[in-house]
Amino acid sequence: MADLKIKIFKNNESDPDTTITIPGKVLEVAQKLIPKQAAEALHEKGIDINELIELSNKSDVQGTIIEIEEHKKKEKVIISIE
């Protein structure tokens, strides 16, 4: 099972403001432990964490799976499976 990474960028910076890495082996349990900021960002974007867990179980899915840019908020969220 691959790791799930959530990167939150603010103010158009090239380095993330926040990076959350959830190891694949604990992803199902980690669903309850995801930091509030990341959980809110996912929920606001209509992203279902259960679907991300299922994707991380597939060996043929790797790399960036979702990239959301909110230009007015100057915020970008990248979700990847690595």
C-alpha cells in the first residue's frame, strides 16, 4: 500500500505551507487522525477520504491524483500517492 501525501500551498509559494504524509500501512486508521486542516481542505473540495484509501490500495496508481488551485484564496492543494 502506497503513502498518501497532502500538500497545501499558500500565497503562490513554491514550497508547501503544510505537508501531511500518511503511510499506506496505517491509512485506514489514519483517516481518524488526519489533521483538521487537511480534513477540512478535503471536505471543502468534495474529496472522499475512503476513495483515496481505495486508490492507495491499487499498485498501478502513483503520483499526483488531484491538484486544486483556488486563485482568489491563493491556495493550492495537491494530493498524491507515492
